[in-house]
Amino acid sequence: MEATTKLVIFKNRRVRRAIFQNEWWFSVVDVIKALTDSDRASAYWTAMKARVKDESNFQLSTICRQLKLESSDGKTYETDCADTEGILRIIQSIPSPKAEPFKRWLAKVGYEHVQEIENPELATKRTRLLYKLKGYSDNWIEKRMRGIAIREELTDEWKNRGADDQRDYEILTAEISKATFGITPLDYKKLKGLKRENLRDHMNDFELIFTMLGERSTTEIHRQEESKGVLKLKSDANRGGKIAGVARKELEKELGGSVVSRENYLSNTKKLKLVR
């Protein structure tokens, strides 16, 4: 099942969660790790399901759904998840002094999305605040937020025009990137020394600007030509990326250097180095 995923932190433990049917669903094994500090959370979960079934004839798996979450290796896997009510039921079977503070924490983070549905501006404000707390400049944040909006507009077009899944999105994104920068997102991350990090969070001003130009151009081509199907979308993506690629090359002639940079936010945690 497709889901929009985010990470939250409880007592320095990462808990993956996903938006599914307008609710937060939390990774069960992550919750177990957070409450027990176990290095074998999957085994703990298996044993707990068997114990609860023997004791009460109730199957905990019935309150879970398998959602695709990103693992530590950067790949996505089907993962047992439960909503807020389900997690509360599960932690009843986990003897832990952290149970009560976890319940309070769960109530807070589980309600965030409900608030954001009622007032979408809250999600934008939270995102801006997170970037600000990480030390990004206001000018960079403005470009990043605009880039997020342009990206969402493009993926909405892809979804409506025949791109079926995340793999299609990756193919189309790579097509734009190759035409814009001469490099795929995967190789771009390697160039910057990134692993699981979001590539766009480590781009400088010009990299963000040309990424936006390539994606916005692609969106407009889709609309002008009423494109349908992945093959046509891929052709459009190449054309949209080339528009940005031509502009990038012209700028590089003026600057006497490449826009594509090895610099990333991790290289200086206090201040993102931007190429002017």
C-alpha cells in the first residue's frame, strides 16, 4: 500500500509513520524498539503476537496493515503498522516504564495530521520551522518550499496521466535530472556523498532553481500536449529537463564553472554553503 511517510522521534528513538486513509500509522517494530530498547524488535513482535494469541485468543496482526516504509538500507519494504488506537492496544502487552509517556507522545504526534488537514498552512509552517532549526537560510528555505510545491504539482500530473507507482516517478525524475544536470539523482547523491538523505535538502541555490525549472517546464508540456502514458511522460520529462539544461549551460559559460556541486549541507552543519 502506498503511503506518505515521515519520521518522528521518541526518547532519541526513530519511529517511522505513514499517512494512510488520512490517519497516521506507526511502525510496530519501531514502537517496540522505543519502548524496550531491544535490538531484536522483529523477534520480540513475533513472540508477542504468539503470546497474546495464547493468552486471550486475540491476534494482534488483525489490527495492523502492511505499508511500504523506508528501511535503514534506503529501500522500502512492507512493514507492519498500526494506527493510534492499534498502537495503544499493542503497548498494553509491552511491560515498559516508558509506556505512559509514550501514550502522551502518541496522542500528540497522532493528532498532528488531523490538524494539518483542517489547516494545511500548519504543515507548511512546521516544514519551514524544521529547516530554520537546522540552520538553513531564509532565502534557501523560500526556494526549497517553492520547489516542494512545484514537485507536488508535477507528481499530481503524473498520477493523473498514467504513472502508476513510485518506480514510474523515479524513472521520470531521473529523466528530468539527466537532461537538466547530465546526471541521475542516484549519481548526484553519490557526488555529494549522501546516502539516505534527501538530495534536494543538499542543493545550493542554482541547483534548486534549475530543478524547479526542469520540473515546472515538464508539467506545462504535459498540460499543453495532454500527455498520457509513461512513455509519453518520459519524453516530456526529457524535453522539460533540456529546457533547464540549456539554461544551466548558458549560466556556466558566464560563471566559468559548473553549477553541479559536491557541496552539501552535511559538510557544514552550521551554515549551508550556497554558490552565488
